Amino acid sequence: MNPAEPYRRREVFVAAPHRMMMFGGALQLVLTLLLWGVELLGRYTAFNAPAWQVPGLWGHGFFMLYALFTFFIFGFLMTTYPRWMGGGEVPRPDYVRSFLWMLAALPVLYLGLFLDRLLMAVGVAMLLTGWLLGLRALWRVYREAPAADKRYETLLNLYLGMAALGMLVYGVGLVLHNAMAYALAMQIGLWGFLVPLLLTVAHRMLPFFSDCVLESYRRVQPFPLLQLLVAAAFLRLLLSALGAEAWLLLADLPLLLGSAWLSLRWGLVRSFAVPLLAVLHIAFLWLPIGMALFVLQDLARLLSLSIPLGQAPLHALGIGFVTGMTIAMATRVTLGHSGRELRLDVFTAWLFAGVNLAALLRILAELPGLGLVAGLSTNLLAAGVWLLCLLPWAARYGVIYWTPRVDGRAG
């Protein structure tokens, strides 16, 4: 090997924030589901899985909400903030420092999960430190950028702050082993962070992407509707935190109707003419699907009906919407910022189909009589499909983050 080769690859890897951050996300796509897969094997087979120091739902929830998608989010926003607002690029030392803190937190989190809650709390503190460093870097771009309209970025900053709050609450929960803190952190992570953030990014980008490739396309981006939907997500967070389940319909119904209307007006059907665009629209469609399941659950509760949906609505959002949107955006960013053609190849299209299948299987796992498929747990099968699809995605696109742009440009 050329002695200079490791140095050259390292220079390529640190050349742009999306390279480092999305590589961390690709790594966590695999590790998080391997972790959960081992836990599920212990539940549904004779395999003796190692015990966790926190309840399974709250351990799995933390890794999914705060230690996986967070890498992709910084990779995306550190790339787009300067472009959206005409500001300066995020300085290399800032994003490298943020990435290294977050990456270093992972082994501590995993070890703490199996060995000691307080060690896991140290990992949460390290992850939070990296997050705050990244947030500070984005805030500087936001503050100094000359753009007059920073409405989207203002909302995004709010969600990034909510993520920091959720990590802090979870860390307190670990120290005190407090179930209320664990539960609150889960609600903050979903309704105060991931759902409104991806909804806002979709509102900003899906009409733009569609306008770029679809003829005679009319952009529809009503900002007051976005504000209403964000308010509904925060209302759901508040109601969930207060245990006011009887009132959840007040938040869920606007989220259902508003997101369904946006999906149709943004051109869901027309998007199928361009596969790379279609996967974004399909992923967004899972938001009204998930909210429809939540509304059905709300109505059943209000009318004292027996409609056992369990965690089906949650996983429609978590796998279909959050995972689908994240991977679709990451694929587009990776292709575009590596100098490659913005085209979805057949291999990647099948991987996206697998993500949708995993979401469907996980929903079916919650329904009576559908917990087993050919003698196998549907829940375990959904995790297996996730791994079979996203492991190849991580391998294929993870390599790109270490290799120079194919067009010879910097970055």
C-alpha cells in the first residue's frame, strides 16, 4: 500500500460534514438493529440474550431516537444550512469535533447498556456534548448568514434544542432509574424532534425536488399549515407527557389531515415518473398512514371499542416515515455530493422496497393472529428484513464517504 494512502483517505473523509456524519449514521443503522435483533432473538427463540440495564423498550427507543438518525440529521443540515441561507460553510474543526464526540459515545453507550446504567449515562453525556457542539456550529451559520427569510431554520433550531433536552432527560432517567424520565425522553424524541424535523425538511425540500424534475409542476408550500402541524406535534408531546390520552385526537387528527393533503398536493402519483423522487414521496406518505392508525386508536379509546393496534402506529412512523425519509434524503445527498448522477438504481430501489416491507411486517406483528409468519415472530422477521436491506445500503454508500468525488471536485 502507498504510505500516503491512509492519509489521503482520511483527508477525503473529513473534507465535508456529510461524509463523516452520514458514515456514522450508516454504521448505526447496522449496529442499532443488530442490538435489537439480539434482544428479539432472546424473546422469541431459545437464544439466551445478554440482559440490559434498562427496560428493552426504553433502551431500544433511545438508540433509535437519539443515537442513529442524529448523525444523518447533522450530515444533512451542516450541508444545507449554508446553501439555504447563503452563509459560510461549517468550519472543519467544528464538525470534526462534533462527530468525534458522538462517535466516541457509542461504545460507552453499548457497554453501559449491558454493564451499568451510570456508564450508559456517561455515554449519553458524551453524545449530548457532541450534539451541542454541532448545534453551536449550525447556530453560528444561522446567526451570521445574510438571508432575510430564516423561518425554516428557526424551526429546525427549535427541534435540535428539543433533542438536546430529550438526551438530558434520558440521562437523568438513567441516573435515577426513573420510568417517568425514560418515557418523557421517548415522547420528546419522537414528537418534539424527529417528526416535526422531518416534516419541516419535507415541506422545504419535496416541492423543490419535484419542481426540478416534473414538468408544469406547481409548488405548494403553505407555511401556516406547517406551523399548524408542528404545533399539533408539540401538543401531542404535551398531552402524552401529561397522560391525557383522551385528548390525543386533538393533535392526531390535524396531523393526519394536513400531512395527507400535503402528500396529494405535492404530487405523490406524479413522482413515480422519477424513482429517486418517488422514494421521498412514498416515505412521506407513511406520516399520514401512521397518523391514521393513531386516530383509529384514539377513536377506539374514546368509544370504548376493542381495536388492538398496540405499537403499530408508532412503527409506521418510526420505520416507514422516519427511516424511509432519512435514507431517501441521505441517498440523494450522497449521490449529489459525490459527483454521481441523481438516479436511483435498481439495487437501491429494492432496498427501499425492503424498508417499506419491514414497516408493514412490524405493523402486522401488533395485530391479533398475525404475530407469527411460518412459525417465525413477525416482529423478529421485520428486524431481519431491516438488516437485510440496510446492511447492503450502509456497505454501498458507506464506502462513498471515504472516496473522492467522481467528478474531481473538492468536498
